Amino acid sequence: MTRKIVFLLLAAAIAAGCAGPNKLAEKSQKELTDGDVWNAWRLATRALDREPMNPRAKAAAAAAAEVISADWQRRIHGLAGVDSLRAAEQVLEFSEFRSNAVNYTTVEVPASWAAEERTIRTSAARLFYAQGKAAMASHRPKAAFASYHQCERYITNFKDAQTLAGVAYEQAVTKVAVLPFTSGGTGLSGKEVSERWRDALAQQMAPPNSQFTRILGSDAVTNRMTVAQLSGLSRDEALKLGRKSGAQRVVWGTVGPVRSETQLQFFRDRVSRKVVLKGEDGRDIVRWVEVPIEVVARVRDVQVDVNVQVLATYDGTQVAQDRSTRATRARVLWTSFAPEGDVGQYALVSDALRRENPERAKDLETRWKNVCGESTTLQQVLLARRETRGGGTWDSGTLARIAAGTAFVFLQELPPAQELAMAALAHGWQPLHKELARLDGMDDVDLGVALGDD
């Protein structure tokens, strides 16, 4: 009896498998009759994916493909006389459809179609070839490369398009030298900032992230500089140095001055400590006891100005500029409150207080965040208080966390304003990266650089 049931189940599964493709083929034929040829094609190919040799599905796919082919040819013929480029795009799409359809059916085309298709493709390739020639003649190697590269989409090895594309690419590559920034007695190291930016930009703009822009390494630039120039360059010196290093563009500018403001903030109130007592029946009784606490915050806000320009070395034209202010904040917290037992038993707002007095709970949380920081918890402060011995000095290792925007508590001295300014500048290259990425595909002549007629 068991074997009979298993046999019947297998037979039913096989029948259901056959019924699925047949049903899809039937729906495909109906969609084709109703004029939805692409849905008809989708249903037919789904059926063939399930059962590749299903005759009804094969017939449905062939019927849908025949209508699609005829429609596509009519559309291409209609475009050929009025917009040869759009016609060529349709030729490419039609060719891709036929290639993909081979897995299901053969898409029939007239014997003359191959010659018609090649004529349309050749017309498009010839158009882009002419555009490439014109772009090169007008000092636009990036545009020329794009045009010559397009030729290959339509006709492989069209004339000498590949060779000319290589020539255009060599002229289109834009070398960028990031030069030491001037910091003007602010206590900042303009050279260190520029080196960090250069390394980050070189990584972000390495192929394939950028097509034409290349960031020069330090050896290509600093080996040509005097000791005095390492602390800053004049505009003319920057352009001259850029040309000597083979750069088409230089990144040059200043960082500073540094503005710093330090203030004291206080949080004075009561927090809750959970106390667990034993009742007469032996069960735990949980009580929340309010204890006074004072937390002092020293907050240092630092701002540093950035004025960095991207200059074309050919004639000094400014092609981009980043003029903005970078800012960061450091916060030192201190409390004389010494926690007892597990700091996890303390809460800024207990569940009972939140339930009984939600307005006070909200006020506590708001004032705590304003003084101690958006992400700083009471437990962090208490744990840091317990682990800190003596006053301590600032730890330079925390600067990376400041630069990354990480929330933390440290009970020690505030970092100097100059160190915080350097932290603020750590990721200051990002707007410059955005500008260089925008310029990547733009030829100098289109940016107003006077290249002359030679």
C-alpha cells in the first residue's frame, strides 16, 4: 500500500510538472493574440526554462519571436531615414535580443538583414569617428577618446579608431600634484595635511574609480622642492613646480587660521540606583534610590578654515575650489561621584520614574545629552570615573576617534586646539575628491583653460 501511494504521488508530480509549461504556453498564445507580445515572450520562455523540449512552449516562443522580429525591423527601417544613430542603437538591442533568444528559439530575419544592419552600424561608427577627429582638433582628447571608443560598439576594428583612441587616451590622462599647504604660523602642519589628502585621493581615484585622473606620488613632487617650499608655496611657485613634475593640475592652498572656544557645562541632579532587598517571605524587593550627582563637562569647539584650489598648470586657470570650514568638538567629563557596586545598577532614569513622572524623565535626559553628549551614557561616565586614577593628560590616540566622530568618554585634559584642528582636517579631502571626480571627464579647454591653437 505504501509503495502504491508513493508511486501515485510521483505520477502526480510528473503530471503537474508537464501541466505547468503547457499552461504557460497557453497563456503566452493568448497574450500574443491580445497584442501583448513581450508578455507572450516572457511566458513562453518561462515555460521552456521549466521544460526545454515542451513542443507547445517552443511553438509559443517561436510565434512571439517572429512578431517581435518583424516589429523591430519595421522600427529600425522607420528610424534609419530620420535618425541614423537611434536606428543603430535599435540594431544593437535587436542583435542582443537575438543572441539571448538562441537558448529558446531561432529569430528569423531576411537574408538581406545582415547587410542592412552593417550599413546602419557603419553609419553610426563613421559619425563617432568624425566626432573623435573634431574633438582632437579642438584640444578635447577626453571627448575624442569617448567618441573613438563608441566606434567599437558598432563596428569592431573600425578603421584606425582603436589606435586613435589610444593616442587620445595618452593625451587625456590628467596628472594631479597635491602640493604642501600653507598654514601660516597656526601651529598646523600644512605639509602633513596635504600628504594625508594626497594618499586618500590616490586611493579613491585609482582605476577604475576614475578614468583619466591620476594623483602623483610624493617623489614626483617633493624631490623637486627646496626645504623652504615644503612649508608652503606661492601660487606661481605651485604652477611652476606642477609643470616640472609633469602635472596638468595642481592642488594648492592654505589651511587656517584655527579658532577655538572652551566652555564649562554642569549637570547637577539626582540619578537612580537599584537596590535589591530581601522581604520577610524571602523574595527580592527592588527599590530605586535617588542619589545626587554632579558631572562637569569641559567642551572645546575648534574650527579651521580651508581654502584649496585646483589650478591648471598650463595657464593657471582655477578649475575648482574648496573654500569652507572644518569643525570638531572634544568633551572632557569629570565627576566626584564614586559609584558603589555594579555601575549597571545605576540609571539616569528608572522605569518607575519614567512611568510616574514622564516630564521629569524627559527633562533629565535632555539636560544630560546637552552636557555629556548625545551618545554618552551614565554607565560610561561612572565606569570611566572608577577606572581613572589622578588627573591624567590627553591621549593622542583619541584623536582618531574624534576625527571619526566616535562617541566616547575620557576623564583627562582636553587635546590642544591645533591637534583638534588636525583631527578636523583628517577627512577634509572628501569635498576635493568630489570636485576632482566631477572634473575627471572634462577637457581643460571646456574649463576655460587657454591652450592656444598649436
